[in-house]
Amino acid sequence: MNQAKKSTTRLFGKGQARLESWVSVAVIILAVASLGSSCWASTETVLYRFGVTITGDGKGVPAGLVADSSGNFYGVTQYGGNNGNGTVFELSPGTGGTWNETILHSFGSGTDGSQPVGGLILDSSGNLYGTTTLGCSSNNGTVFELSRSGGSWTETVLYSFAGGSDGSFPLSSLNMHTSSTLYGTTALGGNSNDCAGNGCGTVYKLTLSGGSWTETVLHAFNGGDGSYIAGAVVFDSSSNLYGTAGQGTSYHFGTVYKLDTSGTLTTLYTFTGGSDGGGPFGNLVWDLSGNLYGTTEYGGVAGGSSGHGTVFELSFSGGTWTESVLYSFATSAAGYPVAGLVFDSSGNLYGTTTGNGSAGIVFKLAPGLGSWTETTLHTFGANLSDGKDAESTLIFDSSGNLYGTTFLGGATTTCMVSGPGSGCGVVFKVTP
């Protein structure tokens, strides 16, 4: 299994490239017509371009940002740093509209983890928590903490995955339910007899007791109930867990699942890969009425024979969950969302797309009478200086501005496996 990992140069990006070394991605057939879209006069500002001015800077920003109360942003890069294995960075506002980057941790030769892909979370004391996909003794990934003391940050590996029944290859961010419990998912591992011997992924819990963290696998997927778990989990008011499986079940196009407090998993919806979408890799988000929202990377109404992805809603009524496609992306260049969504206070949804080789977009979906209207807030691709390949879930500031990251773009440097001038990624702001 480790040999397969070493051959994977891109761990989280556009679906076929991301999954090629692990699982076969079927071509998705479309069935219905797309909703219309519109353009909007919004402004994008690049706050920081990676790989330009700092020696040992990070490269490739696969996840979104988290902000502290002082307006500083924190995130990860999958590559770069002093050893090429990724970084944790802080971006702080400076004078005259400038932003200053500080590398808080540069992952080493693997003993402290390698190639982080999931986003970070902050606790009430200002400590950061995240995951790495690889690294440590068995090269199956880690859960880590970065704690600040004075002006320095110290990284501690809270758990190192063995790659067997405990899980392997954690792609998602974490969720802290209490100060002593962390929840997450792994894309592989679990039952070693499933998914070509790699395991189909897990949902796990880390519990702090006596100064050490203990991992408990809450569910190991078997392929029939889902596989390739790339998204984080979310909670309901009764502490049940909800999430997405990017693949698996009889259709192989993914599921939405519920894992209750007794450990029983229920499949809420199975995607068919047609007009309903396929490949739900991002996180879910709740509305105030208890409905769930997410994205699929493929499928939907428009786009000929391959599909360009959807935004969907799962609503609960009479003991049944029903899926509705709110929007189908009409073109490849504007489609293929892999990240989760975020709501504003008016009930509008916001997200990003990778563009499947193009540069991708930032979009808004506004609810109406029986339909949702899409507005493209920003299309990446101005000589790639503004970013390319947006894979991040967005966050808001108090003024309603949106912030996110792109995996590539931003400069004329060459990064990762992309061609000349691909750039190493950016942190951006969009003012709607």
C-alpha cells in the first residue's frame, strides 16, 4: 500500500487525477438540463502568492483557511517547505493592505507527518489541529497539534496511523466536539479485505485522557456502504455524525451517511452518477431547518457525456431523506466542485470549483421560488496570476468578504506536476 502512495503525486485535486492510483472512476452520464448562470461585478484580490519571495515557502494549497479573533489566517500547503513535505502557515495583515506570511511548521523527513491536505481547526486556546496524509513510521498519516508558547510554535503528533484496521491516508479536516475529543475520517484502511486490500476508509475518534490521545474506529467502510472517505464529519444536535463517501455502493458514485451514537451507520442517499450527481468529496453543511447541503464533482444536468458537478440538498420528511439538485454546472471550465459550501446570513450558498484543468470559479447560489440562481463571483485565469484550481471551502469575515485558497496559480514559477508557469497557489479575497 505504501508503494502505491509513493506513486501518487497529487493527493487531492481534480477527481480522476486524485483517484487514479487508488480506484477507478467511472464516466458519469448526464440526464437533465442545467439551470442558468449569471455574471456579477465582484472583486478578487490576491493576498499572498506562494513560492515567490520566501526560501522554503509552501507549494500547493489544497484546503481552505481558518481565522483567529485577531484576523490572522492559518492553512496548510501540501508540498514545499524546507523538506518538500508541506507546511503550516500563518498569514497576518500588515500595513498598506499587505499580508505577511510566517511558516509555523515545515514538515520534516516524515517522522512528524508529510503532505497535509485537510484544513486546520482552532481550539479556544489558539492551538491548531490537522492531519497529514503520509508520514511517521508506517507512512500512513498522522493527526497533529501545533501549540504556541511565546513567539514559537511546537508540533506534536497526537496519533500516527498504522495503516490497518485503524485507518490510513486521512484527507479530511478534523472536527472538535469537545475539548478532549477529535473526530475525523480516513480515505483508506479499516477492513483490510475490502477495496483491493487497501481498506475502504474509516470514521474515527481521538480521545484525550491522562495527557495522551487514544484512537477509536467508529466505523470501517466495506465498499458496500461507501468507500474513499475524503470529507470531514458534521454533527447534529444529538451528536450523530454525518458525512460523505466519495465512492462505493452498487453504483460506485458515492453516498451520504449517518453514523449514530451507538455506532450504527445508515446510508441516507446513494448517488447514481447521472442527473443526481456523483463523487461527493467535500464536507456537508446544515441549514437552520435541518437540511444538508453539499457538492458532487461529477454528474448533473448539463455537460454532454461526462458531467460537470452539482450542488445538492438532502431534506428530511416523514422518516425519509430526499435529494434535490439545486444547481448543475454547465461547462467544464466552471465546474467540478470538490470542496464544501458555506451559508451567509441570508441563506445564500457559496463555493468554489476546480475547473477540471481550467482555472475554476467562485460562485454564489441564491434561493428563489422553487429554484436557485447561480452567480459567478470570480472566474480564475487572468494569466493564472489570480490563482488556479480552487479546492477550498470559503470563510467569511464580519464585512461579508469571502476568503479562500487555490492549489496552483499566482506566479510564473513551476510547482508540483503541472507545466511551466503553473504557480504554487494563492490566498485570495472576494468582495461580492
